[in-house]
Amino acid sequence: MPNPNKIFLVEADSHEFRFKSPVKGLHEMRSLRWPNTVQLTLSIQQSSEIMLLFRRNALPAIEHLNIINEEIRTCSSLQQHTSVSNIRLLDKDLFLMLDDCRLRSLLIRYISLGDLVTIIGSLKMPLLEKLTLIDMHDNTLDHLSKFQEICCSTHLPALKALHFSLCFPATLEHAWRTSSVGYKCEWPFDNLNYYMEDILIFTDDALHCIKKTFFVVYRSPVSVILQHKRTLHNHGFPLHVPIPVNTAQRRYMEWTCVEVNTNDQLNNTLRMIASGPVDKLKLTYLHQQTNMPTIPSDIAGGNLSLNYLHSLTFNFETVSIQSSQRVAIVHHFLNASPNVSHLAVAWKDFQNMSHTYSNLRHIHLLLDHMLYLQPKEYIDIYRLTQLTPNIRRFETSGGNITFNENTIEFVLNLIRRFRQLVTLTLNKGTYYQSKEKQKIMFLESLIAAGNGQLFDINNIQIKLYSCNVLHIWL
């Protein structure tokens, strides 16, 4: 007899972040109703979506809930970056909430501490045994007393395991230490510790970032916190965490390097990543010093294998690294990751690889931010077939490939060379917009040139979006 209960995993690598984008996600669903779901892992775009999960009849059978806010940059101040009303529950909202939910474990990552207090404080969770809160941000200490209250046995009578990390500006360290909240005896739990961490915060245009130091308060052991973190900055975390770190499931990890000064720091971070089953890794180099060692010795010497990795993204947002160094980094990481099937990398680096990567199925080429009137002169398709003969998905982003006859020839040559291609996307995430007449003429010419030769127009889909994104399903 089939089990009527359901386990759902609804998770993304990351959402495209645009502060001025319209509200999307769960708010688009007029009625959320999954009556038989007992376990759910869900990616959201704003913390206000969490309240929809606890509406009466939405998830009445839920026992294990794992939520991650992909828009991490909104967690410090929800009101500044979204048009959704902030989480202030009125009487009508409380009437719609579950009276008693059956949750036994709850994991929440990357929302503001104020939103967390509102969410947890408005719910009755008499069966909750495990509560894990990763990087709850706040610019003040105003919500700490309420946080203490909701974590006590009166509000959560069945709670057995509590793990959390709270992130405050470094300027609040002194206020923490001199106030009553800084004394461990004031908390309803023990093992309270803290450390400083440099975190990269993107500006409102999402194109630039600044380094900001945070005072992080957490409940030991810190290794439990690390199991659920999605973002590592520089090499700070290995200083606090013993290796290996055991995790129960594959996960996505972003590692951003700004100031890493020795190979030991790089190696320690990589050992930590390799010790857990990380499925997707995004490596970003920002404003790096030229004298920084760029190739971890464990990787270069073949002493470290990233066998769990299926997706690698290289994002070199700095001109301080020489081309030969970037190529060496990509080369060594790919050689240490035999099971990678998805790769996002700058074509100017990847074209210089010396191996063929038959394991790659999805290639995403990151282009320089400029117009490409003749893409075939920049992207050598023959060279691409030598490097990745078995790709099923092809994407470009960063630069804007212009819609003209040269691009038609480029697209048709891609389809001709890669017979197993399933999807083709040009200009992913671009902001550039061509004139409507130009796009219509381009589509008509593309269909006329390829129909009956390389594809049957009745069996494929071609969409050209307003922001110059071309998507073809073959």
C-alpha cells in the first residue's frame, strides 16, 4: 500500500537578485495546500513568505521543515528592499494561523532576527524538538530579550536541541559585553560563544560589494552551524571548526575570497569543503592581492579530491589575477572534481584548458561586459567541442550578444556541432534591450535558416524575452 505522506525538496542554487524586481515566489500562489507533506525543504526569496507556510490548511501534516532565504542581502532590513508588507501580524492574520502545528524540527537560514521573533512568537509548536537558526541578522540588540523568551521551555516545551548563530555589526560587541544579554547566566541555555567574521555585503545595485565585520554570537558546537551554512568568506571559518565536518545531505556552498594570505588557509578551507558532501561550489575572487597564493597546494599536488561536486562556478571579479593564474586555478579544480557535470566559467580562461572534459553536460560561459557583434570571433565553437564534446545545455551571460546575421550563424553552428543539445540560452541575466522590430526580424530569420535542416519548428520552442535573453528548447 503506498505511503500517503509526502517529502518535498524545493530548492534552488540561488535566485537572481534584483532589489527593484516585482514580488515573486510563494506570494504568487493564491492557495498553498499540501495536506500530506510531512517533510519539506524550501527556498524562498523573502522572509515574509514563511508566514504562508503556517496558514491553516497549508501544511497541516508538516513535521520537518527546512527553509532558506536565497535573498541573503535582504535579511538585515526587510523593509528596505521589498514591497511586501513586513511581518507584523494583525488579528486577522493570527486567526488564519495554525492553532497547533506538528513540527518536530525546524531549520531557518538567513532572515532578520526581528522577523524570526515575529514568526516563532506567533506560532504554537508544542512538539518541536529541534530548532536550528543560521545567521539571523540584526543591526541592534533590541530583539534579544524576546528571542530569549521564545526559546525557553514555556514557549517551546518539547525543545531538546537548539543551535543558532546571530550576526550583529562589530560595533555592537562592546554593548553586548556590557549589557545583561552578554552574561551567559541570563540565557536559558549554555555553551554561548562568539567570534568576528568579515562578510561581503552587496550594495543596492547588486553589482558591487563591501566588506563588513560582524560580531557573531552562536551556541556551541560551531561545527553544527557550519553544516548548514551556504556562504564562506575568506578563510575565517576553519579557524573555529574542527575537520572533518560531517553532513547528512549534499548542499550548495559559496566561497568568496578577498584576503587569503597563505596556502595553508586555502587548504584548510578546501579540506573543510571536501569533508562534507558539497554538491555545488561557487568560488569568487574579489579584489585579490597579486601576491596571494592562488593554487592550493593540496589541489595542485593531487592530494585532495572533491568527489561530491557536481557543479562548479568560477567568478573572478578582479583584474589583479593574471590569466595564467586563473587558468591554473580552473585546471586544478576541474582535475580534482571528476564528477562535475555543470561548469560556469569565463570563456577566456576555459579555452586555454589542456584536457577534454567528457563529463561536462552543462556549460555556462561568463563573458566580459560588452557588446558582441560577431560571437563566433570570440567563442570558438570548434575549440568548445574539443573541450566539452557531450554538453546538453549551453548558456552565456555577462556580455550582450547582438541579434544579427552573425548570431544566427553562431546559433545554428552550435546546434549543428552539438547534436545532443537540449537547451541553448544566450545573454542570461542581461539588462540590455533591443528594439522590438529587430528582435522579430531576428527570430524570423533564425527560423527560416534552421527549419527543416537543423530542427523542426513544430518540435522546438524559441523564446526571445524583452531583456534580450534568447532561449531555445530543442
